[in-house]
Amino acid sequence: MSTPPSLVTGPVDRVFLGTGTMCGYVLDFEGRAPHREQLATRVLREAATVLSLRLLPPAPGARGWTPRDAPLREDVHVRERVCSAEENGLASATDALLNQAPPQAPHPPWDLWLLRVPGRETFRIVYRVHHALQDGASAAQAVLTLLADRTTAGPRAHRAGLPTPQGALLAGRSFLRTLRPRQAWPALRTTPSYRVRWVHADVTESEMREAAGRHDATVNDASLGGMAVALGHWYRSLSPSPARTPDLSVLIPMSLRQDRERYAVGTRISAHQVDLPCQSQDLGQAVRRVHRQTLALRTHRVRDASRLALSLLPVALGHRMAGVVLGATSARLFTSSITLPADFTCLGGRLSAASMISDLFSGRLCYVSFTRAAGVVRCGIVADEALPGASALPGLWRDALGVSEQTSVERSQLATQRSDVA
């Protein structure tokens, strides 16, 4: 029997199959942690309805995922870890998961972990899935299906259209840049340790909208502009007397997933290079430079130019093209953004913040995500331990936006923790 078309891996999927890349989410909730058995019952029941969560990787030389006939196992896919009440107990447990291998055949490559600290009215859920099975948008849809107490809409789908001639030119120019990449910053060329840490900082969505509105830009533009300023400070901190801070090219994945493909198996993304003006120490200037680039991407439908190219190219050539675009030489840092529903609950616990996560494939040292959820924009960074001073980047980003460390969100969290201890 031939493999159904929906199970045939596309060019980007084939790249991620080769790298073994995982993606997923870290989700924080306020409320009493559910019992693992209660959570497992919910998750496994809903997982049976999501095709991508019941598939095994293609056999060597094959292009199709293999459906698993046996039921999903609770002890493989829904796990629990009780964390230390020490200040970094939850963070250490999260880092340990990001450095842990995912489930292997004969089990589908995904899992979900409940992390809780005894005595606290908060809990964390970490969801990991093979990136060739799901991308950021479909992983978000899966998370909502598995966890939400009520049916909840996922991220906004892409409305496909025809690119303008300028859009095709911009897409082609970005691809040519991957063939002649700029010299990356020395710190980003450090030999990886292949051990990662996850760090983050939160800013309220209202504060982000205010920062974006001051410069007639989007929240995503403001997030990227703030990261440009933060990276500039970080770069200059690595050398006592650095020369002019060069711009940094970053790879930005863009979703191609349409409404009819919300649960479709595989990765539906394109990627484009954007220059972050890291020499700028003025947020407004950085945001405006980023905005000019992203506005052109939207206006000329650059992602659709990539979508059409990948759909029209022969499989082998499309795979080669995707490998070049996603390879480490194209851009040493990649960053993405996504918006989850403003509010949802999981077994009574209310979502308070979320962060998209990804493996550091192709020898990269850093991944940055901006995730909007529950009225919070969370800057999450997955960084190789070999990258010097990476743990400071989220705080530098928040500082660049002009937001004090103790935002209203953090004050609320601190108050909750104090009441839990009392």
C-alpha cells in the first residue's frame, strides 16, 4: 500500500529528519498542579485524535511516516518531575529535559512533562515533539488540543496568496545570501558543548504595544528591535574595547500553515534573513530599521514566494535548497515569534506565560523566541552552554525596551509565591 500523501515528508521535513531536531513549548500555569494520572488520561485521550502524535519516523530510504497501531503508553509520553523548592529548582528541571533524548521507536517521538514544586500553587508543562512532525504553529495547536479545558482556537493561520515581483526578488536575494554568508560574530562560532540552558524574561503585552506604538511598528518589530539593542550590549561586553558593532543577520522562520492544515503532518515554514542593527543603542532607531525590513516581507508576500518555490521544485532539489537555507552557515542565530490564545486553562490551572522552544540544530549556539500568551510577551532563549554570557540576554532585552525588571506580571508572581510559602 502506498503512503498517503499527507504522510510524505517535504523538503524541510527531510532536513529536520536528518538533524533530529525537536521543538515545543514551555507553559507556566497558576493554580494547583493536576495529578499526573489525571493529566495523562486527558493527554492520551486527545493525542489519539492527532495523527502526527501517532506516527513513527520513516524507515531508512523511505519518505513516509509509519502509523503506530499499538496504544500510546502513559509511562513514555506523559511524565512528571517533582522539582526542588530552591530558587533554581524549576529552571534546572527544565534544562534537564531540554538535554534529554526524546522517546525513540517503537514510540512516536514526542512527550509532555508536568513539573511541579511541592507547596506552590503554580506548575509548568514542557511539551517536546520532533520538528519534522510539527512546526511551531501545529505544535501550538496540538498543545491546545491536549491541554485546554475548552476548545480553544490556535495561532492565526496563513492566508496564502501570490507574491509580488518584488517579493520574489526579495526571497531570491535572501537565498543568495545563504550562499555567500556574512562572517558571523566570533562568539557565535564557538565550538558547541551540546548542552543547553533555557532562560527568559517577561514583559506585559500592554507595555510591548506601547513600545511598538511609539515607533509605528508591530509588537514583533519592537521585540526584534529590543533584541538588536540587547545583542549589541552583549557583543560589546565580550571585549573591553570592541570595534564598531556589526549588524547581525538572523534567520526568521515564517509559517506557511493555512487554515485547512492546522493539524497536517509535517513542517510548513519558510525562512528569511533579517539584519538586526546591533550597533544602535537607541531602541527607536533599531525598531524602525527592523520595521522597514519586515514591512517589505509582509507587503510583497515573500513567504509565499518561498512556498511556491518549494512546491514546484523537484523533491531532491527542494531538499537541497531547504538544507542550505536552514544550515548554520546561512545565519548563526535564529529567532521566531508566535501568538497563543490570550487565555486558557488546563485542569483548572490558568496559563500565565508560554515560550516556544527548539533544539539548536546544525551546530548553532542560540535560539530566540517571542511568545505572546495570557497578556505576556516572553522572550525565551535556548543557548548552548559554550555561548559566553547568554543568560544575560533576556534581561538586556527587557532593559532595552525600557521596562523595569519587576513588571506587574513579575510582582504578581512574587506575591503568589509568598502566599504559597506562608
